[in-house]
Amino acid sequence: MKVYASFDFKSSLNDAGLAQFAVNVWTRMTDAPRFAGIKTQTDNNLKPALDRFAAVVQEAADGSRVKIAEKKMRRAELVEVLETLAGHVSIIAGSDPSILLEAGFSVRGKSGRVAGADIGQVQGLQVTAGARSGEAVLTFDPVPRALVYAAEWSADNGQSWHNGTYSSARRTLLQGVPARSDVAFRVTAIGAAQRKGAPSAMVSQFIL
């Protein structure tokens, strides 16, 4: 079944949220080989529309009626560009929702129901000590719709957690972990629009 980009950004986001959504789409698609065929859309349409909207949002903060009217116009322009771009990405995606998510859009099927919103829990986490002191190597199973994985460590058996690294790979090297002690680890999958799954089960490992 063909998948389509959800247009929930049209009305559900305030001005700051829409600007951030557009920045996320721009960042994900810029120079990505998968979207090279529509690079002109992002370079010549999305980025200029985003810049114009972001600028007038700041200018309209003083309550000027003229600037508020211009902001509405620039918002409509940006939404139109995003809709057009989403259509192109939907064609590229075909029946693969991960491509739409990769571009920063949420996904719906023919029924219009938003799909792919839920991100699963990371399973199969394994931890081994690294080759050097204070290093740990984490491996785990892939999670559908995940775009990046956040690895964390805890020196107090899960009472508090410290950011380790963010990576799209399913093998992660953590450095700077407390050495010569038992350390707990967990990994969380993150999808489009920063949707997060539940953290993996905690795994403890003695670190050299």
C-alpha cells in the first residue's frame, strides 16, 4: 500500500513549531543522496520560504498589524511549499514509510490515519567492555521507524542517567564511562518529530 505524508503541520503547530518542523525537514533532506532528485525543491523553495517566515515571525513580535498580516501570508507560503515537497517525497517513498520519516514527515495511509507514530522499545541490548579504559560497546536489534538511537549509562544502578551518544547505527561505542566499576546501560529509539520509544531493559557490565 502506498504511504503518504501527513499534513498535520498545517494547523496543529504554532508559528515556532512550524518553523522548527521546516528546519527539521530541511536539515534531514539537505545533501541526502536519497533526495538528490528534488534538491532544487529544498534549495530554491523550502529554504527561502523558511527564512522569510522565520524573519517575519521575529518582526511581528511587536504586534504590528502589517507584520502580523505578512506573517500569515508567509506561513501559508511555507505550508504550501511543505505540502508540495511532501508530495514529491511520497512518490519517492512508494510503500516504504521509513523514507517519509527520514525526511522529517509523519505518515498516513489511504484512510488518512496517521501511521508510524509509535516507536518500539529497543530489544536485544548487549554490552561488552571496550578495548580501552572507560569504553563500552553496545549492540542491539533494529527498531522499525527509528531514525536515531540514544545510548545512556548509569553509575548508580539506574537511579540517574547520563547521555552517552546519539547514533543511527546499531553498534555504539561509548567513551568516558566510569572505569573499573559496574555500569548500567540502556538505549532508546527516537523517530520522526522526536517521538521516543520506551527505554530498553537495563544491562549492567563491568567496565575496564
